[in-house]
Amino acid sequence: MNLSSTFSQNAAAREVIIIEGNGHTITRTGSGYYFDVSRAGSTLTINNATITGTATSGGYGAINVSGSNATLNLDGVVFDGNTAATGYGILRINTTGVKVTGNVHFKNNVSATSEVSAVHVGISDSVTFFGQADFSGNSTGYYGGAVAVREGASILFKEAVTFDGNFATAYFGGAIDMYGGNSSAVFEKDATFTNNYVKNTFNHTYGVRGGAINVGYLSGTKASQLQLQGKSTFADNYVWGTGTTVGVGGAISIAVAGGDPLGQGQVGSGFVYGADIAQGIFTDNYAYSEKRGGYGGAIFVKSYDGTFTLGSGSSFTGNAAKTLGGAIYFDQGTLNLNGNVEFSGNKQGASFDTSSGRPVYVEGTGSANAIYFAVSSNTATLNLANQSGEVISFADPIQSATGKTVTVNKTGAGKVVFTGHDSDILAQTTVSSGIFELGAGVNYGRLGTSATSAFSLSRGATLVGNAGSVLTATSISLAGRVEVTGGVFTLKSDNTSGVQLASSTVLSLVISDKDNYASLDLNGQKLDLSGATLEIVADGYVPSTDNSDFFTIITSVAGLPNGQFAQGDSIFINGAEFEILYNNGSVSLQQISSIPEPSTYALFGGAGLLGLLVLRRRQGA
């Protein structure tokens, strides 16, 4: 079937049109739209057909819909190899309430100049896809390789959707560009984004943004413009800034208005963007520029006060940025991590090999990084919320820019754990509930002032320090449980008031044997005990028979601690008596009697200010 002129669906007699394709191809030979659906409430049905137009035909796209509440039944339709030289995409939505039913595939469609290649949703217009949609190999010279959503417009996908190999050769959104801050894209089921990219063909100051999705340009609101409600997968997407053009957001970019996306002066209070991702899997996404920076290997966020949320099951693995933000570059606003979230193998300061025609991370280059907080002008908040049994795992560290403070909040009964690398972050951290754990040899925090660098552990919450770990904050206040699992855990503070404990605090130290026990290093600070309890966990420990065991459990205390230990008093650990010694800025336990028969635990009142709870169980008992 050949269309030499536009078929207009503009009258009552044409309100319902049905075309049974039976596997045939509909080919455009003219320059107008193939179909123009301008009558409100009309229905255009095309089943099992391929719609195409040659690359030299120019003109408009395939279908223009300007009649409100129109329905397009496109089951089994493939838009393949169409070209739009003018107009707005192969499928142009130029009204509200449009419904697209059936499973539809857009592939290898090409646009020129500023047009989107596949689907364009105009200003304040809306469309809902009720069937599965597949976008592959579509490209544009400007923005939105597959889909563009203009200001105030919305697109809703009710079923699974796939975007693969779509690209833009100038500016924004290899797969999707959401031009306006008030626009909306909602995915109710699973969404897959693979091999989408933006690579510019000329130098410009706007930056290449969002290998898969770009959000922002015009001003926005508090509402989340991007909502991925199912499982969303982002793999092998990238931005490649040629020449001096910066690249931001290998998979997703949420950025301010025109101009350099890193420009500090561009973040006005009107530029508020947000995203809500129920479960995002980000793997091997890259942000690269030839002569300038690449920021946010997976995600780049720069708005004024927006909220970006990642739900349980989200993970970031193998993402890389040339400059900063191995997985996420986050400027300001609120970043929520909920449930089980994992960061592993993400790199910033990375090198790339482009000999294959795309940037490929060079193994072993760069440094580990999960999140880089820039905090250019406003504030940044990281909320960590999970329930019992859930873990937010940072095998890569978090970092803040020099002199910039981040507010970190841990809520819920679940765990947050930092392993493998130091998190150099100036932060006001509050652990309201759950577990906050530092793995062996890991430092968390940075010294500043009491207003910029503070760590607060609330009653009922738990801080865990493994061997060689260091918690650094100008002000440290502990009202919950502090567990030292083995080796030395250091609390590094430079506040004149030292480390503050509350009467609800429990310091729990593990003794396995005379050569393997936990201790707390106060780094030369004062210690205000305030009636706290010291718990010695000695499961499996068997005291010596020659009274030779000796444990230094708290070290580097500046002067006598407030509510100090009672020198010379004794406690029993698994049946053996130990004397409490205080000298040279340390608190030690020295064995003074050998093992009698197994006994139950005892409680020592330490001048009424410090309790020592000794849990006893003989080895093998």
C-alpha cells in the first residue's frame, strides 16, 4: 500500500477507520503525514502492518493526532525506517487523552534538525500506551532519540517497554527527553534501557545529557517527573562529549536549564525536578568527555530542591565517570535510598577506550565511588531507610565536595554498611534506628565544625565498628548501642567536650581470647560516660589458669573520663576475676584469679555511673 498524500480522519464519516495489514507494508511516497487524526474521539485501527518511508522522502512523520481522546489501535504495527525532516516525530501527539492500544514497535526511525524520531508529545498534551512498546535503533539530530515529552505533557506506559540502541547526536536523552520540568513519564511495569547514548557532532556548552533519559530544561515543580514503578534496567548506556562538550548522566540526567549543566548560577528555585524509581538496576553505564569532564556514570542530578528516590532491590554495579560520581553525581535536594540497595565496582576519575566506537571503561583506572555530593548552592540530604533484614550496602564510598555539608539520616530497623573504602564526607549524620556499620579498616566522616560535622546515635539504634574502622566527626553523641566486633574501633572527634555518651548507651566489646579482643580508641578525646553501660561479650573465651590475661579495652582517653571507672574494683568474666585499671589514658582489665566453676553473669555498678555487664559462657558450654 502506497500513500502519496495524507489520509485525513477529520469527519464523522471517517470517525472509525480499520486497516487490516495482514503483514503488508504501508509506504509513504509524499511529504505529509500518512494519517492525520484530527477529529475528537476518532479511532484509527491498523493491525499487523509495517509502516515505512524512505530516508530521502523528507516531510513529516507517519501519524499526527490532534483530535482529543482519539484511540490508535496499533497491534502488531512496526514503524520501521521512517524519516521526519519537519514536523514532530513519526507519531506526533498534539492533543490530550490519546490512547494507543496493542503491541507496537518503533525501529530505525530517523529525524533531522530538532525533531524527535519516534514519538513526540506536544506542550501540555498526553498519551497512554496500553500495550507493550519497543523502541530500537531510533535516532535524532537533537533531543529524544526515541521519545520527546514537552513542557506540561505526559506519557504513560501501562505495560512493559524496551528501549535499545536509540541515540541523539547533539544534546539530550538518547532514548527519552523530557523537555519541561512540569512534564511526566510514568512506567507502570518493567522498563529496559540498553545501549542508548548521546554523542554530539559539534562542540556546545549545553552538555550531552542522559544516555537513556534526560529530565529538565525549563522550570519544574516538586512532583516527580519520572516514575518507574516496576523493575527498571539500565545497562550499557552512555554519554560521549566530543571535543570540549561535557558529558553528564550515563543513564539518567536530571539537570537545570540551558547552558553548562555544571553552572552554579543556573539553579534557581524554579528548577525543581524529581524521579521515583521503584527498583533500578544500573550496570556498566558511562559518562565520558574527550577534553572535559564526565559526571555521574549512571545518574546525574542537579536541580534546586527536588527529590530522587530509589526503592528496594536497586543496585549500581560497574558504572564509571571520567570525573566525579562513579554511580551518582548528586548536587542538591533529597536523595532517598530505601530497602535493599547495593553499590559495588563503580568508579570516578576513570579512563576510557573509544577504539571500538563507544567509550569502554579501562579496568583498574579511577577510584571507587558510589555517590558524589557537589552541594553547589543549596542543601543536600541523603535518607537511608530500611526495615529489619534489609541492607543498604556501600562497597563503594560516598564523598562530598570540599567544604560542603550533607545531611545523612538513617531510619528503620535495617542495616547500612560501609565496606572496603573510606567515605570522605562532611556530614551531619543522625542514626535514629537500625544499624550503622563500618567495615574493617573503613573511615566514615570528615572533621569540620560542630555545625557541619556531627554524628548522633539515637537510643535504640546501633553503631558497629569493625577492626581498624574510624568514625570521624567534630561532634559525636552516642545514646544507643555501640558494638566493637574485633580489633580497634576509633572515634575521632576534635570537640572540646569530647565523646558524649548517654545513660542509655551500651558499649559492647568482644573478647574471644587473650590475643583477640575489641577495644575503643578515643583518639585523645574526653569521654563523658553519663551512666552508660559497658558490655563485655566473652562467648567461647576461656580465662588463663596462671592469671596472665590482660585486656586494654578503652584507649587514648584525655585525662580522667567523666563518670570514671572505679580504680581497683573487679569483675568476673567467665568465672575469672579481673581488676579494673585506669592509667596512661586507658581502661584495662587485668586477671587476678583463675577459673572457678562456671558462674552466672555479674553486674558492676562503677561508682553508680558506669555499669559492666559480663556475659559468661565457657568454651563448649
